Amino acid sequence: MAVMALLTFSSVAQALPAGLIPSPPQVAADGYILVDAASGEVLAEKNADQKLPPASLTKMMTAYVVETELANGNIGRDDQVTVSEKAWRMKGSLMFIEVGEKVSVSDLLKGVIIVSGNDASVALAEYVAGSEDGFAQLMNSTAEQFGMTNTHFVNASGWPAENHYSSARDLAVLARHMINDHPEYYPIYAEKEFQYGVDKRTGKPLNPQANRNTLLFTNPNVDGIKTGHSDEAGYCLVASSEREGRRLIAVVMGTRSERSRANETQKLLTYGFRFFDNVDVKKGGVTLEQVRVWKGAQDELAVGLEKDLVITVPRGKDKQVQASMLIDQDIMAPVAAGQKVGTVKVTLDDEVISEVPLIALEPVEEGGFFKRLWDGILRFFAGLFS
């Protein structure tokens, strides 16, 4: 099953004490953001919530929806999709599929991701939802689930259209979901070329098309994700890079050239890796404490975190990170799994930089009559001497 949990971002630049962080580089883009993929913390941003034309960055959501349909078993990788005239007539970047041709979902997905095929995007949209309009509804409902409040899609390809927009922050949210929710498909985004089709004049295979993300060829740590370009949008790039077990996501929108979008993105990635480190504060899903629960079928409750708590801090500050747990002292049954029962507070140099809920890792049902009565008496006397 796909993970549909909401992934949100906080700003490490705003939370940390002043003077610890060098200024981010100057980035020549209409909007940009740099995010640590594990902690979700923002390391640099400008106009990150501005609604901008995403061009082919739209295909990130197209691919995500298709990958979700595959993960849910609604379609299969080997399903044969009949190419419609609408898909075949698409302009711009193409996979070069032919009208009436049957193409596998797997090949079409590669055509969307690697060579940014507008034709492949429409073919998949029509196969999944019956029409491109219907598919756009799936795209928008997914964006709403993810909290992408500055995003609205009209089509599956990113072809310029009125009321079709997104933002750097929203696309970073989507990128994080793509990496976390469908890891089995993520390696496709690192593929440098894709060959499809036959030259009808010679009968020989067409030459492979190169991935337009030039950072894949110049930076060995970059393994995705997507480029975009139109006259209105300028040159855009969502890049993800992993180095020494740490992953960053950079989004630049509205740069002035193909070279510029690569250079500006590289500036952000270099800044993030050079000046910040991650601290694995506490593991998620494991018992951090056993606490007293009153009037329950059992006396103790295992508490912990829903997911790993990772904090991004300025380089060299990892030893100054401290975490403390504040646990509710009067927990009453019944308790539901996932119910908040306290807080984990993280500090750096005595300043709070993060607070996350401490939750019940298991349910505790209400005890019987005599158990509730006895616990009521014990609780009363415990209150007298506390």
C-alpha cells in the first residue's frame, strides 16, 4: 500500500539561534527551496509559495499517480495501452509513440520520467482515468491530500494552460512523497537515457533520447528527479541528491537557461551538504518509555514516536543537540494507538528547535468495574503524595 501520510516542512533557518548559519547562495530563479529529505527542514528558500507555471515538472505528479495505481494493483506494468490520436498529436518533448500502437505501462512510465514525453503522459492519463480531464482530478485530489495548497493541475503533461500552476514548496513536498512512498520506482529517475521505437524508413531502432537532467551526468550523487521548460515557466528543475546517507531535495523554478537551472541547483545542493548535518535523535515505532495508565485493562503503556526523529543542524553542532520527554502524568484508559500522551522536545544550545508528539504505541482498553474502582482509589492517594 502507498504511504499517504502528510509530509510537512519546518524551517531550520528560523528555528536555530542566530549567527550559526551562513547566508544561502544567491540563486537566479523566480522561486526556489532546499529541503532535507529526512528531517523535512528547509535550509534555504525564496518565493517558495509563489504560484508559478511548472511546465514538465507536472509529470512528477503524473508519474506518482501512475505509480500509486500500480502499487494498489489497479493497473499492471505489462498492461498494453492503445495510443489515442490525442496522445499521438501532442507537441513538444515526445516519446514518439504512434496512434493505434499498443505500448506497455512500464515503457510509457519511462517515457514520462526519462524523456518527458507529452505523448506518453496523455496515453497513461487516458488509460488510468479514461480521459486526461479525469486524470487531472486524481492529480488534484492527491495534491490536496499532500497539503499542496498552491498547486492546481489542468493536464498531465504540463502543457501551458490557464489555471495550471504549482510552487517550489509544493513540488518539494511531492518529491519527498515520490522518494518515500514508491521506492521501487525511484531508480527510473536516475536513468540517463531511454530508447523506444523504430525508424519506419530503415527499420532500425531510433537513437536513445537523453535525460534532460544534466546533473545526472555531472554530479554522481544526483539521482533524480525532473526537468521542466516552457516560454512562460522558464527552465525548472527538481533535483534530489544523496551523499553519505543524507538526501537533499532542491527545487528551482524560472531560471533563464538549461545551464542556469543546473548551476543554480548545484549551488543549493553544495550549500546544504557543506554547512548542515543530520542528527538521528530517536527511532520511531520503538518503546521509549513504559508509563502508568489508570483504569485500564493493563497498568502500563508503551510510548514512543510515530516515525524517526531526525534533526538538521549546522555542521559541527550535532553534539549540542539534546532531547527530553515530557509525558502526561494522568493518562486514563481507554487509550487509542497513536494517541498523543506527551511531547519530545529537542534543543540546541538551550533553544528549542523541534517539538514532536509522543504517542501511545498500543491501545489500552478500559478495565472492568473493580479495576477502575481500585485505580481510582490509588490515583487519589497518589495525588495526595505527589
